[in-house]
Amino acid sequence: MRASKLFFPTLKEDPAEAEAISHKLMVRAGLVRQLAAGLYIYLPLGQRILEKICRIIREEMNAIGAQELSMPIMHPAEVWQQTGRYNDIGEEMFRLKDRGGRDMVLGMTHEEIVTWLAAREIRSYRELPQTWYQIQTKLRDEARPKSGVLRTREFLMKDSYSFDANESALDMSYTLHVQAYKRIFERCGIEYYMVESDPGMMGGATAHEFMAPSYAGEDEVAMCNCGYAANVELARSVPEFPEYPEPGAEEVATPDARTIEEVSAFLDTGPEFMIKSLMVMTDAGPALAMVRGDQELQESKLGRIIGAHRPATPEEIKEITGAEAGFTGPLGLDIRKIADKCLKEGTFIIGANKDGYHIEGVIPGKDFEAEFADIRRVRAGEQCTCCDNKLRVEQVIEVGNIFKLGTKYSEPLNATYLDESGKEHPLIMGSYGIGPARIAAAAIEQLADEKGIVWPAAIAPFKVHLVLVQPADNQQSAIAEKVYSQLMANGVETLMDDRDISPGVKFADAELLGCPVRVTVGKRTVSSGQVEVQVRRGGEEHEFEIGAAAKEVAGLLDTL
Ligand code: ATP
Ligand code: MG
């Protein structure tokens, strides 16, 4: 490809309001443009990168026997009503009506549709297992589209679905996906971890996420050297316990102290000797969630116990407890109470449900009843539950995930098969997603330097960026043309910058675009008979004879 013919509008300045490195660089390198919040246009180079990633995904999915199909983006609401997700999913789902007044939705994912298909087409155990996939557009009205292509409202997803006769066959389909995913992320050249995850809205029991470490990520994982790795949404750790004071419930005046910090300062004690009581509202009424004062509530863990919930308003708290927010505690409240397991041990200070008062010396489980469960957030430095090491917590981008769904979708949609004896059973399913745009952005986040993008070779838009310093110089131009055609003949995808612009701009663009190898043909090449070669990652330099340059560069690329 010749740069003079390629549309890649590069920019010197970062786009306004961009924070993530990948967001800035994808716009500056002319890969994408934003149409509206969370809606991106992929320009030719951006599209080329996505296609490279999709090709790797296709190859690896095909290699595990998955078959590509394509399902519509628009669905009748009815299918989503049958699984209940039409109601369970709120504003994230785009909804519309067709001209006949029928309710329709835009697909956020395709469990419903693929199961609808399986319900009609799969009959017998002889047809199992089946794994079907597509690489297709998903639409989600994300609450906070941000960070460029990392969280958009329209995005490409590889989604695959497995259908098996029993749990052990599902284990096999799951394992095959784990292997395919590992190969995909390795081939794409990004660093990643596979971690335990929360099945969330997909339902089902077992799930893992593939996480690319990056400060631009919105997820956090707790990790240990022993191999334990889990999303903080469900990660566990061994808490530390202080020496607790003697029990004996006693009311103390704490006139203006409401927050954990204020009360612990006022009573001259540590936050670990207090209970943080958080009032939340659920469909079944209010509930009180309690964690130790020095710890944080993990909403997702609480959600698995009480379902959807929101914080109570100060007015609601006043009505339920009789006191202002800041003096809430479990005593005397006849509502559902969930206490973190850490509170099973110790004596604590709690809110008295009376303005200006707290109570000291309270023993959870004795002075008040509660359901004890792990609802606290793990912290870096806490001990791993599997070994004696300390956990670390890292920020990551979720690039893919896999779920064992079981019969969550096949039962409501009546997707069954007949076994050897003609008996009917629900299909056992799995569902598996990957976001190609997130892989591209993660690669940029992980490898970029101050000059621009540094692509892993497999997903770079071109392998070689050939800079022809002065196109007006006939000798330089002839050499560049020769090297260019030899590179192409060696199967090396090359972008030749033959534009009639300043060399400084060309070199800056080459660094911004981040192709793995830059080859320069300039004045020195004419006099020395050698082309200058620089590896983008690390900056290693070489000089190769003009005639041998293409072969040498191809060899060099093999080592990257
Ligand atoms: P997140 O927790 O980040 O919202 P998710 O759990 O909703 O992700 P899935 O529904 O499982 O994601 O989608 C599968 C994959 O699709 C994700 O692993 C991610 O790579 C990609 N993906 C999901 N949402 C988006 C989005 N809004 N923009 C870009 N890619 C996305
Ligand atoms: Mg999401």
C-alpha cells in the first residue's frame, strides 16, 4: 500500500477529553473517529487491524470445531421475554417497535436467539456436541461509554455457544474454548490472565474472564503467586483480626460523629472496631448490609445474595430507623440483615438508630441476628485463601469471557434433545465472548511508548513501514520501489510512505502508527547502498544491502 493513496488522517494533538492512551492514539493515528458517544467509525487502518484480530479468532475457533454462522442484530422481544431477560435487563437494552407495533430489541448478546435456533433444529444426541459462533455487531446502551473503543454502545463481538448432552461434555467444550482463547490472546501479542469471574447476567455457575492488565481497565483482579486469580467481584482473602475489647453493650453519645472516620476519631478507636451499616432497598423491601469499619462492601457479592438493590435515600433511612443516616445500626431493626463473615469475631461499635448515639461492645450473632456471608471487598496485601502469600490487586481490561450456562436458556426456550433411549433432556450450554476492539486497545495500552503505538506483529496494520525520504529524488525513489516490490514478493505487507511531505512528518507518522519494522530509503542509501532498518519495539537498528533487504527484513520479522 502507498501512503499517498491511503486515507489515514493523523493528528498532532490528543483529542479533547480522551484519557486512555489507546483512545488518544487510535484517534491520532487515524484509526477511528467518534460519531457520537460510544459510536465509532473505523477508518481504513482501524478496520485493517480489526480484521487481523478477527482472522486470528476465526482460525482458532475453527480449529476447535466451532462453526461460523450469522444471526440477526434485531430480535423479536418475545424470545427475550421467554427467558425473562426482557425484564431483568434494564436500560442497557435498546428497544423499539416495528411498523406493526411489535416489540423488538437490538441484540446485546445472542443466547436467546441461538437457543431458539437449537430448540428447532437439534433433535438427537447424535447431533451433539455443536459449537456455533459469529463475529458480529452488538448494541448496548452502556451507562458510561468511555475510553475510546474500550466501552462503546455498538461493538463487534465474537460470541460462541456450545450445546452438549451432559455436564462432562460441557466441561470438554469449555476446556476447548480455554485453549482457543489462550492461543488467540497469545497470537494477538497481548499480556493476559485467566481469572475466576462472576457469572452475572449470563446466569449459570462457572465463569472465567480473560483480563489484559492495563490502567485503562475498569475491572480489578486479585492475584496470588500460587496461581489464584479472581475478579474482585468475587475474590476471597483471609482477613486479619485485631484484639477486640471486652463485650458489654453500652450506649455512648457521639453528637456530631456520623462517618466511620468521625466516630473512630471521636471515640479514639480504630475503624476495625466499628461496623459500617449500609441500608439498601430491594424489591422485597429494605435490607441492612454490614461490613467492618476498615473494609468496603463489595456490591456484586451482596447482589448475589439479595438481588438487585440500590442505596436507601436519607429520607428512607430516617423512616426505617427513626434516626438520621450516620447513626444506622442493626439493633431493633426488623429487616433482612446481611453481615460480612469478618463480623463473626469481635465486639463492635454500631449506630444506635438514635440521632447522636452509637453503641459499644456489641457482639454480632449474639446481640443481633444476621445472615453471615462474604460481602467485603478484598484488599491488596491480604493473605491468599489458597496459600500463605499476600494477594495483589491489579487493574485490567476484560477482553473475553467464558460461561458454563447449563440449562438456564435451554429450559425456558425448550431446547431439548433425545438420548439413546428416546428420553428428552434439556441441552447443556456454554457461552463464550471476545471483544476484538478491546484486544486492539489493550495491545496499545500495554505496548505504546511516548512516540506512539507499538503493534504486536500479528495484528499490526502493516509489517513494514517503508519511508521514502525524498520521492522527488529519482535514485531514492527507484531504490524504494525496488525494495517495496521485493518485500511484497516476500509476502511482507508493507506501507510505503511516498508522500511529498516533510521527512519529519513521515518519521513521526511511522512512529505513531507503530508498524513493527521501519525501513528508510534516503540520501545515505544512495551513497552507501544500504537501507536503514529500525525495529519499532525497543528501537534496535540494522543496515541491510539493498538487494538483500527484503529477505533480511522478512527474517527479522520472524524473530519479533
Ligand atoms: P463489561 O463487564 O466490561 O461490561 P461484559 O461482561 O458486559 O463486559 P460480555 O457481555 O460478556 O461483556 O461480552 C463479551 C466481550 O465483549 C467482553 O469480554 C468484551 O471483550 C466485549 N465487550 C463487552 N461490552 C463491550 C463494550 N461496551 N464495548 C466494547 N467491547 C465490549
Ligand atoms: Mg457490560
